[in-house]
Amino acid sequence: MKEKNIIIAARILSMVFTPFYLPLVGLIALFTFSYLRLMPWPYKLTVLGLVYLFTILLPTLLIHFYRGYHGWTLIELGKKERRVVPYLLSIVSYFVCYYVMHRFNIPHFMSNILMSALVIQILCALINIWWKISTHTAAIGGVAGALQAFAIIFGFNPLGWLCVVIILGGMVGSSRMILRQHTLRQVCYGFLLGLIVAYTVILGL
């Protein structure tokens, strides 16, 4: 019974903290810590809704339909050779979101977050050709890297939030190993990849 509860908790964590939430969390951090918090709420909610639509809802639904079409379970979809199409679906969704944000002249600090998430997705897809890496922990690492980058840009102390992100990263990484989707190396390298890419892209753009 205890083992069953642990597996259920691991599945819930994996579903809640999907690899797609990095742009949304990054924007929420911007609206909390930067001058962008002065923007009117209708505008902020519109941007958040747009990002949620293209980076979470759309890729999640497309991947769900793709998995259902083949009759695969989530564990079966997790095989390295079956992750190519889900990667492509999410990358296309991110590209569309970036294009829409650019067309509507949304401030570059916001689009930088999306660009960092897009680069992380592309690198994970390329790495997946040879070796399976955890996109779940790459997303968590991306949040950590974005927090550190924005802390430098806007001059705030990110320590408290970083502690929360690292704890969540440990929980999500553990859940992926419990579900036998990844090894410890794949989880750790995923986190490091996300952290380095987000930090570099946001500071470099």
C-alpha cells in the first residue's frame, strides 16, 4: 500500500510539474520582481493566458492525442525513440507563441523567457537522439537559471525562491526515477542543462 501511494504521488508530481511551465513561471516572476508589475492586470492576464495556451495547453493536448492515436501509456511514450514527435510538437507550439508575442510587440524581457525555454526544448530534443535526458528537471533548472539571471538584472535577492525551486527539482527528479522514466544522471544533467541555458540566454539577449 505504501509503495502504491508513493507511485501515485510520483505520477501526480510528474503531471503537475510538466516540462512546459517554464515560460509561465518565468513571466509570473517578472510580474512580481520587476518594473513589469506596474502593468495593468488585464494586460498581464492576457499575456499569461497567451503563454499558457501555446506553451502548456496546446502541446499537452497535441501530445495526448498523439499518445491516444498510438494507444500508448505514459510510460510507453517515455521511450527514447517515441519522444521525437512530442518534442517537435512542443517546439512548434513555442515557435508560434514567440511569433505571436513578437507580432504584438510584447516587451523583450517576456519573449526572452520564451526563447530560453525554446532553446532548452531544442537541446533536449537533439540530446534525445543519442541519450535520454529529463525535460522535467530541465524545466525546473530553467526556472532556477531564470531566477538568478533576473536577480542580476533587477537587483533582488532570489535565495528564498531558489530554495523552493531546488526542493521542487529534487521532488520532481525523484518522481521521474520512481516511475523508472530516468536515471539519476539523466535527472541531474537535465537540471544543469536548463539552469545554464536559461541563465545564459536571458543575460545574453
